[in-house]
Amino acid sequence: MSATSTFTIAAVPADGVGAEVVAAGRAVLDALAENSGGAFAFDWTEFPWGCGYYERTGRMMDEDGLEVLRDFDAIYFGAVGWPSVPDHVSLWGLRLRICQNFDQWANVRPVHFHPGITSPLRKADHTPLDWVVVRENSEGEYAGLGGRNLAGRGPGNEVALQTALFTEKGCERIMRFAFDLARGRDRKKVSSVTKSNAQQYGMVLWDETFARVARDYPDVETESVLVDAMSAKFVLKPEDLSVVVASNLNADILSDLGSALAGSLGLAASANLNPERRFPSMFEPVHGSAPDIAGQGLANPIGAIGSAALMLDHFGLSTEAARVRAAIEATTAAGILTPDVGGTAKTGDVVAAVIDNLGN
Ligand code: GGG
């Protein structure tokens, strides 16, 4: 028997339902590894970071946390945010800190229908929805640039600036990533999203870069759509979309809309990739910490399990990733669904069914 490939994974459940869904994904991956005949194994290290950690220490993660994470093959993340900590503090202290320091500039967020799950679009009898939102994940509106109370203005007169940063290199690399992805799909099309009629600097640079990059991909159909029109298109003409590339904020919003249209935010998987592999990439469900249902076994684990499948792809275990996706589909098709998608199953029931459906 050949030597076992061991992948080291840093698990960061963080806040709210993060703990439940990370445990779910871990259970599925461990079941796969146990039955791999020693071909591969996962070596997990869990970190207690998040809002609870912040309340105890004043930090969202250890001071040397990034150095520690750097040596892992991947990071498996849950969700960040809890009412006791301002959202911008928790997001910047953990999730965005990791994404930006590890130059995870490509956030890939696939959306598709699952058998057995009714979505608002299905009710309207649309053709199947299957697209990937590619989110620029390192700059744009989340560059962290700006300031408050400029020029010494006092209370009641405060001014704040939030600057979006668009670099030609940053735009070009995410667009090439999107085009390369589109080339591997049945529908070879990239839709670029901006609000360049109103935002006349950064987003015009984005549009011009898109037009230039597109010339290198004559086999891929393209369109440039304003974000308001694209929101309507998501609902009214989803069958016309394949790969959607957008800036940090626009893609963040559109991917939530997409997963809601597929049936629930709990279904959507994502990968924050450092495509050059100089740093670890991070895999997480699109959803947040959902304080209203945390700790009750109600969280939908499918987004997290789907994110684990994306991590398997990243490790080169694509056959296993496909098995996980097939097991998810078999589970939803059998009607084993959490309440957010109309069922009565608990998180653990869904996990048990997915593991069962792996057919080990
Ligand atoms: N698992 C994703 C998560 O925790 N999201 C919380 C959030 O507020 N994210 C903002 C973002 O995606 O930039």
C-alpha cells in the first residue's frame, strides 16, 4: 500500500452555529478518510478564536495566530459574529484578517439547486439554477481604507470616508480566474458586475480591464451588467448565468441572494483561495453565525459540508469531493432537511445521512 497523504487542517469554528457546522464537515471528512484504505488522512487542530475569545482577551485571535495558521494545508472556518462584539470588530479581527493576510484573493461561491429542496425560483418553474459567483476578495470596498471625524469635526458633524480600492492587477487576476473557470463549464460565459455608471473611477477601471481581459478569451461569452440589473436577473433569468465576477461588496450581496434563491443561505459553500498556494486557503459556508438558532441543532450543515468538498478539490481529492456532493444530493433528495429548507431534521440527522450516503 502506498504511503498515506496527511493533510493538516486548522479548524476555526468561531461563533454561533460555526461550532455545529464545522463539527459536521469534520465528521464527513473523517468518515471519508477512515474508509480510504489509508490513502489519505486529515490531521485537525482546532482554534478557540472568535467573539467569546474576544470577550476574554480583547482579541479575536491569538497575536501570533497568522504565523501559526501559515503552516497548515488549509483552514476550515465556521462563521464570525456575535451580538456582544461590534460586527466590524469581529469581522476585521478574524475572517477578513485571515483572508487579507493570506492573500486569498479569489472567493468562489457556487450556487445550484438541490433535489428535494423547494426554492422560490423552482416554484416559478424556472430552468435549473447553476452558477458560480467569483468574488474579488482582497480589495474593492473591503480594502479597509478610510477614516472618521476628519478635520477635527465634532459630535453631530462627524464625517466618515470609506474608500474602495481597485487596482488593475487586482481586477485582472480575478477576471482571468473567472474566465479560466468558465472555460471548464458547460456554459462558457462570464458576467461582470459593477455600478460603473455611478462609481466613475474604480468601477470604470474594472469595466475597462474586463473588456481587455475578455479579448484573450474569445471562446467565452461575456456581458457587463450593473449590480441593480444583475439582482433582477438573478431572480428573473438565472438560466442566463454561468460565472459571475464582481467586486468584494457586490459579490458578497449577490452570493447571499443566490443562495436564498436556491432555497437557503445554509446551502451555500465557499472557498477563499490563494491560487498561487503561497499561503493556506480557507473554506467556509457562506452563512454567518445565526445567533437566533445557535446551539439548538437546527443549523443546516450543507453549506459547510459543501465547503469541505471544495477543500477536497483543493487537496487534489476530486473523486472524494464528487462523492461528498453526491451524498449531499442523495440526502436532500430523500427529504432529510433542516427547518430552513422546510424539513424537521436536526443538524446531526443530516450529517448522519450524508455519511451513510457516502456508501463507504
Ligand atoms: N462564514 C461566513 C461568515 O462568517 N460571514 C460573516 C460575514 O459577515 N461576512 C462578511 C464577508 O463575507 O465579508
